[in-house]
Amino acid sequence: MVHFVGAGCGAADLITLRGKRLIENADVVIYAGSLVSAELLDYAKKDCKIHNSAYMTLDEVIAVMQKAESEGKDTVRLHTGDPGIFGAIREQIDRLEALGISCDVCPGVSSFCGAAAALRAEYTLPGVSQTVILTRMEGRTPVPPSESIESLSAHRASMVIFLSTGMLKELSERLIKGGWQPDSPAAIVCKATWADEKVCRCTVSALAETAEKNGITKTALILVGDFLDSNYELSRLYDPAFETGYRKAKEK
């Protein structure tokens, strides 16, 4: 059996209880060494075989899984954050299914959640935004034309931009072209929840300058939106005049 496990967004104690148990019971662990905290490997058994996928191709990863399966061993494929977000798990699952190897997925805390925690922010503020856009700039991996930064910016929804730290000057220009103002609020969160986490608040036009000033070149999320600095409405759920299936309205 192969278990795809979300390692969480950085801090080792942010992995789920299920994910920790799967690592503890695994015979083989293949982990994304460029992004997953090595502290998580301390949960593994002493005789567990550890492989760092940062140095491996897809074929090599599948070969390790196939060998473990032929020997009746359990494998954990440890991905950063949540495997369902920029995790490249579909291509692995398809290969495993073709080989007749069973697998499942254990969710994890995504870095976009860790970034919000670092900022003490709420993406879905009433009266400000009720939508969160998770996206990236195109690089070696293309982005569908309908999902360009410009077209997504036009919604003025809360935005979290992955894998784009090295293109911040262009990102700023395209965000502004899409509808954000140069002074719209933005933030850069580098290594959210890690011990060396770095949080920088700025504006859309100052993203590149802020990153350079703070020595941020990778492993960061870019957050854009009025949720970072805006007036908002109070939640109706806790309004005394709001009636729910659990609470009667206290005033009209």
C-alpha cells in the first residue's frame, strides 16, 4: 500500500495525527526533501528506508514504490503542505493504478493556511471577499490562458500566489494590469510556520523591492487582497438578531 501524506506547511507538529501514524508504521518513506521538514523523519522506524525525491525522477520514485509493494511493505510518499495543491500526485497515482498498486491520500495543512495564520488574517471577510484564488505564475509549467494573473485579478478576490517568488516584478505589473491598484495591500510570507518564518507586508507595486530588501528568493507565498487591510462587516452568524438551528434570535 502507498500512502500519499500531506506533511503540513512547515512545522513538524502541524502534520495530522493520521499522517504521523502512517509515517510511524511505514517501511519506506519517500519525502520531498526540498520542502518537507527533516524533523518529520524522526517519526519513522529505525529500519525505515528513507528516500529524498528531490534527487529522483518520477520513474525512480515509482520504482521504489513498486519494489516495496513486491516485498509486502508499506510506503509513505510525503508531500509538502496538502498533496492536492501543486503536489504532482495525479501522475503518481495513475502510474500506481496501472501497476495494480493500491494507494490512498492523507490530507495536510497547506502553506496558504500557514500564511494566513502567520498574518493573523482571514481570507473570507464578510463584505470584502468570499472567494480565495490559489494560483501561480507560469514558468516551466504553463498556466491555461483563462487563468492568467490579469484575468484572475479582475475578480478582486483574495489571492494566494504560489511558486512565483522569482518573478515578482512581472507579477506586480500583471496584478495592476488586471485591476489591482499599485497601493493595494499585499504580503510575502516566506517559509510559513517554520522556525525561520519571515512575514513582510507591503503593497502590490512594492513586492519585488520588499523581497529583495528582505533576502527572499524562494519558498514564499504572495498574498494579495483587501482582506489584508480593510473595513469589513461582522459575521451574521453571531449577530444577536440572527436565528440559527441552534440559537433563537435575541432581538429583532
